Amino acid sequence: MAHEFDLIVRGGLVVDGTGAAPFEADVAVTGGRIASIGRIAGSGSEEIAANGQVVGIRPTTNSRSSRASRQGQSGRVYRRKRSSTI
């Protein structure tokens, strides 16, 4: 079965590094970069159930003003044993 994404972290509390309030969302990754943030219907080769755990995103763009600008935001994925920083 072909998967749309390499990795999906589901149901995490996303902290995006902009100072905005954390929000619950799924984060999809393809090729080591964020492909989508929000409610993701597709499937991933690997899926992690974050269940409200913090998922930190380190923005690499200058566009940080709105939640909508987070869709498709670039960022490298760094996985640690007990936390995920994207």
C-alpha cells in the first residue's frame, strides 16, 4: 500500500516557536520536511500517536503571522526518544 507521507505525528500539542498559543494537530512529514499541519486524512509509512504530548516545530521561514501560514511550513525533523522537534 502506498502512503501519502513518510511520517505522521497524530494528535500532538503543536508548539511552533512563534509565540502563538499551542494547538492540537497532526503533523505530516515527507522527505524530512513538514508537508502539512492540521487534521490529516492521509496515511504515513510510520505513524506516531502523540496523544496530547508536545510536538515542537522550529520554523525556518519568515512567515509566522498566522495559523494559515503554517500549512506546508518547511522544517527539518529531529526525533528524540521522549519528544519530537520538527
